[in-house]
Amino acid sequence: MAFVSSGYNPDKPMENRVTDIGPIKYDNFYPPVIAKNKGQWKYHEILEPGVLVHVAASGDKVYTVRVGAARLMSSSLIREACEIADKHCDGYLRFTTRNNIEFMVDDEAKVKPLKDELSSRKFTGGSFKFPIGGTGAGISNIVHTQGWIHCHTPASDASGTVKATMDEVFADFQDHRMPAKLRISMACCLNMCGAVHCSDIAILGYHRKPPLLDHEYLDKMCEVPLAVASCPTAAIKPAKHELPDGTKVNSVAVKNEKCMFCGNCYTMCPSMPLSDTEGDGIVLMAGGKVSNRISAPKFSKVVVGFIPNEVPRWPSMVDAIKNMIEKYSEGARKYERFGDWTDRIGWERFFDICELPFTHHLVDDFRDQAYNTWRQSTQFKF
């Protein structure tokens, strides 16, 4: 009864509800025209790179200007985006899952002033703060992980590799010359909090050496059972270790051939660092997609086994990605995604066209026992 006496109505549990748990409900942030027509949209079109129109059954239209943004943004840049939204969009904007910002207006006459405003804002070096593009048959913004700036297990940087890549393919971010959409993703280690497992082209940071062991401090800084339990391949076991001065300490031992370089142990135990200058680098993957259009979803395949971390611009990695993009744009049919193109011409031909060396390390030998019987997508096999 205490809840009732405080004003709680069990018949209307959400009435006058006030809470500080979690974000405010998302539909409070809808622009009025979107709130009015929710669930009643008939179709949408891409008017030009970065500009879309959605048409509702009522006849209302919403014009969206999409701009690329960084995953890690300064508060001053976010404030600037909010200023533009206040000026042109009645204070409304939205962020997409691929680090884009979308500014929405309800009148076509408002689109050009909004575009002019966005294009006029540049950094000191001359690059666009809010580059318009990332739609349709072009290269969308690169989704990526945290990298060296904010993660403890990366094998490569995320922001640096993405910046180096996007600088070279930026023209296709603002154009529609591709046969279909091309999604590039980046994950800085195999734990893969980026979408590289199903992307047209994927950049993956890769460790090649097992963790180092700081035996002197391991038992002082870590719980040995926790470090052992953190390993998904059971490569770690408790062990005694004798220090140079003859002192015996509790520590662990790593069975190197079982280690898959995931870094889970370092997450649990700071005395087991995984990063290594020589062992860490880049793997390139290609041919994946999440979409179910035309063909079933696909996993990405490894096409370049290893590229060293060539900071700050990763030239070998960028050249390989540019070459794959050019060969795809020249050889693919209209609406054909990267993986559909490689499947049509054959992977042997793909490596030949893209001038990529093929080694036995790239052979996919994974076979699941239920490989031919599981329902792998909505395109069921009968």
C-alpha cells in the first residue's frame, strides 16, 4: 500500500513516472513530423549523395541530410552540431549506428540552406567538419572500435587506420559510382566489438604472440584462479615460478599452442600484457554482408594474412584496400555486393585480379557438423 499512498496507480504504472535509471524514452526526441507519421511511411528515395526524402501516407515529407562524423568526438564539435540543428532543424538531429549525424527538415526549401551551412564549416586544416554523403551505392562511414586511444587489448589503432583509409576513399563517400553499397569496418582485436565479421571490406587488428608474464607481480596484482578461468581455450594453468633471487612465487604458465591471442587474460590480470610491437598488425578481410538482399548473408573471409602496423598512415594497408575497391567497382555488376562479386568470379580469380598473394594460411577449413542442415538465413534451403 505504500506505493499507492505515494501516488502510484497499479492500473497505470507509467503515469507520472520519474526515474533516473537509463536514458529518457527515445520517442520523446522525435521531430513532430516523424512522431505524427510513425508507422505510416510509404517509401523513401535518395535524392543525391547524402540527401534522402521519406514520404508518408499522409503526404508529409521528411528530408534528411546525412553527414559523416568521428566515433570519438569533442564536446565542442557536438555543440556545433547542436547549433546547426537549432538553426535549421528546430533542434532535432539523430546519430546513426555508423557514426553519421542526420539533420532532418520537413520542407524541401530548407535543404539547400542546411547543406550550405554544413559544407561551410571546416577544421583549421581545411577538411570538412560535417562532410555530406554516406548513402546509396557508395562507401558508407567506417564503423570502428576504440583502438589505442581507449582500449587495453588492441593490436592496432582504430582511429588512425580509419582516418588513413577514409582520407583515400573520401571521394566515394560523397559519390554513387559503386555497383552497390560498400561497407568498411574496423576492429582493433579479435574480440571484435566492430562489425568486421560481416563487412564488404574489414580491417582487423591481430595479435600473433601469447601474453608476456610478469611473474614477480602477478600474484600481487591478480587473482590467479580468475586469470586461469578467463581463458576460453584453457591455455593458462597455475604454476610456481622461481625469481632470479631464488624466491618462489605463485604465478601461471601459458601453453602457447593453445593461445588464440584474445587478451581476455590481460583484462583480468594486468601482469599478462599481450601487446607487442613485432607481433601486432593488421589482417584484411572481405566479402561479408548482413543484408539478405539478392543473396544470403555472408561472413567475411581473410584475404591478407598480415600487414605490420606502419604508423601513422598504414600505407600498405591503404593501398591494398584501395586496390580491392577499384577492382570491385570495375568488375561488379549493378547491385552486386562485394561478396556476390567474389562468389561469381571465384576467389581464385579475385586474388589474381587484386594481385594479392594466396598462402595456405588463408584456406578456410572450418566445417560445422550441421553446416548443411541449419537454417542459416531467412532464405531457407529445402
